[in-house]
Amino acid sequence: MVQSSVLGFPRMGVNRDLKKATEAYWADKLSQEDLLKEGKRLRLEHWKIQKDAGIDIIPSNDFAFYDHVLDHIQLFGVIPERYTKNNLSQIDQYFAMGRGLQKPDKNIDVPALEMVKWFDSNYHYVKPTLQDSQVFKLSENPKPVVEFKEAKEAGITTRPVLLGPVSFLALGKADRDQSILPLDSLDKLLPLYEDLLKQLKAAGAEYVQIDEPILVFDLKQDAKDAFKPAYEKLGSLGDAAPKITLATYFGDIVHNTDLLKHLQKLHSIHVDLVRNPEQLDEVIAALGPQQSLSAGVVDGRNIWKTNFQKAIEVVETAVQKLGKDRVIVATSSSLLHTPHTLASEKKLDAEVADWFSFAVEKVSEVAIIAKAVTEGPATVRDQLDANAKSMKARADSKRTNVAAVKERQQNVTEEMHNRKAPFPTRIAEQEKTLKLPKFPTTTIGSFPQTKEIRIQRNKHTKGEITDEEYEKFIEKEIQDTIKIQEELDLDVFVHGEPERNDMVQYFGERLDGYAFTQNGWVQSYGSRCVRPPIVVGDISRPAPMTVKESKYAASISKRPMKGMLTGPITCLRWSFPRNDVHQSVQAQQLALALRDEVIDLEKAGVFVIQVDEPALREGLPLRQGKERTDYLKWAVDSFRLATAGVENGTQVHSHFCYSEFQDFFYAIAALDADVLSIENSKSDAKLLKVFVDEAYPRHIGPGVYDIHSPRVPSEQEIKDRIQEMLKYLKPEQLWIDPDCGLKTRQWKETKAALTNMVNAAKYFRSQTA
């Protein structure tokens, strides 16, 4: 029979239960014992959902209190000494690595480990950080074993999920001032995997899922060379270990099928046939004579219903070549990237709700497809007919065929992508207008979203206060935020964004072509959840979106006010995009809407406008080649189309998360933004060398402190970061700002950190006067 499998399930719970529990624990409002109990309750609830849906292969160890890679960091003892010297409990040490820890009364002050995007998703993982003298040690009572036994005691047999040894090391880095090449440690790490697999087998596990997602990359030779010793050793454990399914996702592995010959002792290979269905034949041809194929045909990254007809055709193609006993129907990746359940959505438009499928529903889809292939379509005829009806309704909908939007796209010219003059002319005019000092200070946009802001927004949403009452509240928040910035002596102000629920959702709610959920939350990092809007049709702007608040803020500010917009690529990447038209089409529609907004902001007297593109790097195709080149072309064009309509004296800023863009720096330069701010505080400042090497002429603001942590950096720490930056950047180029927006922080720590930041900037002004 064709079995059904899920690679992973969302962790947060139907009501973001895990978020609430962890944040209560961090605030000393929940005991450690109760936090652990809540984690156990959620795990059992999620296993039962999958069992009740008829899934044959249910994952365990996919749950994490913060991040699954961080789980493995602790599991294998890859813990820098700065986190071990304070005698923290295991869970507190874990959270300290994830989010930092600052307890002056106990002389504890440690920053978080570096956190970056998980491949091309909006999920963030914590980077394994190795020492030159790295020693690996398997933790007592390993988490994968504990959670397997937990499920077993509940009567549910699971397949534990592990991040594979090659990916774990390849995704890591040397700690600061260390020179280790992580993959050189493979021989030291493999015995721990062997021990862990034997413990899982002894506990009763028959199967284990080992994720090696780096197989979708263009691998360097050291990574390629690591697979043979790793999997010949793990595959040779025989009956002493569970049977191994090696899982890949987010791309194809055709370019690495030569490595599959080293994996033929493994039970099965999983591939993502949603992202790259064309890889099916080549992967099947590379399988060993007894190996099975896990066919990822249900999308783990988006919210659209699976087209049963197409998915069944793919699975049946595999069955014809391998037989039913060697094919597994699966999600394309973990369902971590999807909301929990569509059943929580009580207010969605009925038409679009019929097009969606969230994690719980996708679990059922997997089971239905497996049953259709195993027992025949007649056994699930009602489900197949309903699915076909949904597919047709979406294809025929008026939402996806708006003539006015398509006509405007047809009239876009090349000239519309270009500013009126080159940067030297622009910056001369901007210096006259803005009159900024050297090392100008600013923030990235948002200020703390307090409990009171959320309460008032909720009341307004429910109709408990009038529009006028809510607008007065927002104006008061803007007044307070400007007063604080005056006291801090920042140079370019922002209005603080108190009216915004999310940097993408806020815009989506004001654009035609979007749909929104009430409870469609997805984990971004740690306890941080986002509720991505859904692009359901052609996009346009019916009215100004941000002008009123920015114009008001500018009118009461003594210093330049920066208008804040989210760029077209980020609006697209941090939404669930359509899967029926190319993303370049959707990006251009967003760019045209934002172009109108940028021009309206300038007309309203806002002469610094930031168009954030933190997701530009995230959207980069994972491999070199035409797809990546094409992506960068239409992504850059979208940004330029959105921003090029203003006059020379208006300064355009953009912000990027992470500074790992050396391999496509030409595209960053091509954006033609006047000022570029980048997240940089946890990265080596040597990454800034690319700005020197490429003779980057415009202004840059590398973040000087980490906003993902509540920790307050000292003034000296920020001075040291600036001094390091000046090795690579000219003083006249350098802006001083935090890593990112301050929405998730508290006011006390925000004021303290910004005070130190401004003082550090003033110090360097005095040194270069």
C-alpha cells in the first residue's frame, strides 16, 4: 500500500498556546514545570490530530520551544562557554542562546546566537556556532528519545525527525575569533548520531527522518564529500538503528543525484515535488533497487488546496515505476510554515475560504491522496469531486482577472524605473534640504507596540470605539513617540507606526486583491508569530495608505520625518502568494500601488521615505543560474518602479535583514537607494568589505545592536561596533541605527539602547569634527 506521511507539524497550537506559555515563562508568570507541561500537552494534541486523520507516518521531535536547530545545538553540546558558565537550568540556557539573557543582579549578560532565515522561508533558525576546540557531547535523556517515548505511551507510533549531520554543520559557523571549518568536525559528530539512533531503536523506533535540506544547494566540494562517510556510516548500522528516510525540501536535488549512490543503504529519499515536480524521473532513476520514494505533493509552504488530480497523477507516475510498497505520499516540507487550521476562520469570505487548506486540512489531504492511489478514486469520490469544484471556481473567479490592473501593467515603461538624476546630484540636494550631521542617527521604523496600543486597536476592530476616538489615540501615540525621539536627540524621526498591526498585513488590508485571516498565525522565530495576508487576486491601491499619519507626524516634528513603507518583494514574500500566476506579475502590481503611495507622501511634505525590503535576500532562488538572475532582475525592477517617481531632493531609504549578499551585491547596488540600512550587529563587520570592493557610492547604515533580544548594549559596545565599521566605510557614508524595527521591544530597554546609540554617534562626530 501507499503510505501517508507528514514531515512536521506547526508548534504553536490552535490559539498560539506555545507563544503565550513561553512569554509568560520569560516574564516569570509561569513556572518551568508548567511550561514543560504545556509543551507536552501540545505535542500530544498534534500527534492525535494526525493519527485521527489517518496518517501512517507521524513525526516526533518536530516540536521546539524556540527553534529546532537550537534543539540540536543543545542536543549535541555545541554550546559556547559564555552560556555554560552561569549555571543556568537547561531550558534557561536554551533560551539564553536563542534570545540572549541580561540579569545585572546576577552578573549575567550574554547576547543571543546569530539567527538567520531558514533557506528561502520566513522562518528563522539559530546558527550552530563552533569553537576551534569543539567538543561534542550528547545530552542526557536526549529530546528525540524522550518525545518518541512520550508518543508511544499515548499509543501513537511516530517517526522521530533529526536535522542531519551534514546540514547541521554546513549551516553553522565558527564563533567570533575562531577559525574552525564546521564540516571538519564531522568525524567527531557522527558517533553522537550513531548513539542517538541506537537509543531511538532501543526505545522502539522503527523509522527515523533525517533532514538534509542543503542537498538543494549548489554544494561546495567539502559538503559533497561529507555525505559519503556520513551516510555510509549511519546506513551501516543495520538493525541496530531505525530505518532512515533522508528528507530534502524547498528545491530539487537533480544537480546532486550523484550523491544518492552514497545513500542507497537508507530506506527512502524524500523530495519536494511541489516546488520541483520535474525532478521526479531523475530521482527515481537514482534510487537504490530497494529504496522507497517519499513524494512531497502537498505544499508545506502555502495555504492553497492541493489539486488532487495533479497530485494523484504525480504519485501514480511514481507507483508505475516503483510499485505501491515503495511510494509514500507526503507533505513537501514540514507544515511549520502554514497556519494551524482553517476551522478557526469564521469571517473569511466564503468564496476564497473554499480555496484554502491549512495544516490540519493538509494532513487530511495527504491521507486522501494516499487512499485514492492505494484503494482507487471511488473510495474518496466525494472528496475528489469537491476538490475539482474548488479548483474550477478559483480559476473562473473575477478576483483573478481585473482588466484595469492588467492594462496598467502593460503601460509600464523602462523610464519609469529610473530616478531623475544620478546619486551625486541627488545627495547634494538632499544635504541642503535635510541638513543632517555626520553619523546621522535614526531608527528602522517601528517603536514598541504597547499593551495599550493593542487594546485600543482591538476595540476599534470590534467597533467598541469610534473611528474618531481611535484616530485621536493614534495621534497621541505619535506625539509621544516624537517627544521621545526629541529627548533622545535622534536626527531623522519616524512616527512609530502605532496604527500598524504588521508591516505587510497593514498594507494588504488597504489594497485590493488581498484576503486576511483572524487566526492564520505562523511562527517566524521563537515566540514571534506573523499572520501573513493572502494574495487572492490582482492587486491595486484604491486610496492612500500611510499619508495621513506621516503627514501629521511631519507637521509636529522639528526634524526630518521618515515615511515608512514595505517594499513590493517583502509584501509578496511575507504574504502567501498566488500559485496560479508568476510572482513577478504580483510584484509589479504591488510596485505600482506603492509608487502611487511614495509620490503621495512626497506631496504631503515627507522628504525621507523608507521602502523596506528585508525579504529580498529570502526570496533569492537557492541555486545559481537563470532562475536567480531572472529573480534579481524583476525584484530590482519592482523596487525601482515603486521608488523612482520622486524628486531628487527626496531621500529614498531601504532596509534589509541580514548582510549576506556578497554573491549578488550588484543587485543591491542596482536598487539605487540613497541610504541602505542592513541588519549587521551579529555578523562579522568584515562582511562590509564588499562595499569597499565594489566602491559602493551611496550611504549605509549597518545595524549597531540586536533588536531581537531585550538585552541593552553598552555605549562602549556600540562605539566598538562603529569603530569596526569605519575600517570598511567612509565616515560620510555611515548612518547609525539599530538592526531592525523596535516593535517587539519594551520602552525601557528601547530608550536605554537608543541613548547609548546616540551618545556613541556623537562621540564619533566629535572625533571627526
